[in-house]
Amino acid sequence: MKPVLHGLVLAGGRSRRMGTDKAAIRFGQRTLLSRAVAQLRSAVGHVYVSCRAEQDGSDSRAPYAVIADPV
């Protein structure tokens, strides 16, 4: 059986310098987060998105399997 490789997009920054959630910034027709997930999906079996616990459930992260980082 071939092992399945999983991917993780780190999308839990506080965006202090940017002033807005970078995951939700639109580039063309898609958000930066959706572009990162799509790129990674082309290379792995399943993609997870890591974020701060208070970001879990945000509009930009809702479509993805989220792993909340408690730290």
C-alpha cells in the first residue's frame, strides 16, 4: 500500500504588519489561502490548514479541514 502524504498550510498569523488577515486577501478571483491550498493539493493526498483557535470557522478558512493551534 502506497503511503498518503498530507500537506499543511500555515495560516494563523496575527497580521500585525499587514493590518488584515492575509488568508482572506484576494489575488485575482481567489484568496491567498485558497491559492496556497490548491497548489499543495496538486502534490499531496489531503491538505489541512493550521490557524489560531479564534480563527477557526472564519469565512476564509471554513471550506478547509482546520487544525487549530492552541499556542
